[in-house]
Amino acid sequence: MNKIKHLKKNVENYSSNYDKSPFIKLDEKTDAAVSGWLEITKSLKTQIEDLKKPDAVIVIDYYPGVNEDELFHHLILPLYITNTFNANDLFKTETEIKQLTYSDVTDDPVFGHITRLSLYDFFDENQFINTKRDLDSTKGLR
């Protein structure tokens, strides 16, 4: 009984550290970081030019829930990026994923199982192969 009280106390005192609106306060005097679409775009353009390479590839990783339309209009378009690849496009459909995971998840929240699936199992194989082919033939930014 003591262990149950201890576990219950830990659960009651648990506080999530997930930040739904992350931000970094910038010191106005630093050159290491920039904020705002215009400044970010200018910084990336400068860094790309400094590479002195005919092609460049930019990878953008962001939190779920980021406004992709805003990102596209304020960053992708101003950088004149001609080829874009979104990792979300590589995954199977929601229906396919539900079918794939049903035997592990089930409708029963108590008797579900830890999955034996890997990340690769969630990818649509044809999409993955086609995108890899397209990526391999991409020249990057010009």
C-alpha cells in the first residue's frame, strides 16, 4: 500500500515540461541568432552565398503545429527555393497507419501492446523511393 501512495504522490506532483509555445529571448547585441522572417531570410541568403558553391540544400526542422503556409510564404518563396520535399508526404495514410497499428493499440486502453513496428513501417514505400530519387537528382539552390 505504501508504494501505491508514493506513486500517486509522484503523479499528483508531476508537471509536464512540454512548451507549446517555445521561444528564445535574443540579446539585441548578438550576431549568432536572428529573429523575424526578413532577418532570417537575409541571414540564410548570406550564409548560402558564403558557401561559394553552385548548389545548396537547406533542411528545415520544426515543431508539430508550425504554420507551414506561413513558413512557405515567408521563407521558402523569398529564398527562391525551386524544389521542396516535405517528410509528411512520405508517410502512409491515416487509415493505413490505423490498420497497421491496430493489433498493438486496439480499442482497449488497458490491453494494448508495445509495438514491434519501426519508423520505416510507417512510410509509404513508393513515396519514399520516388522522393529519394527526386532528392538524389536535385541540384539544390541556385
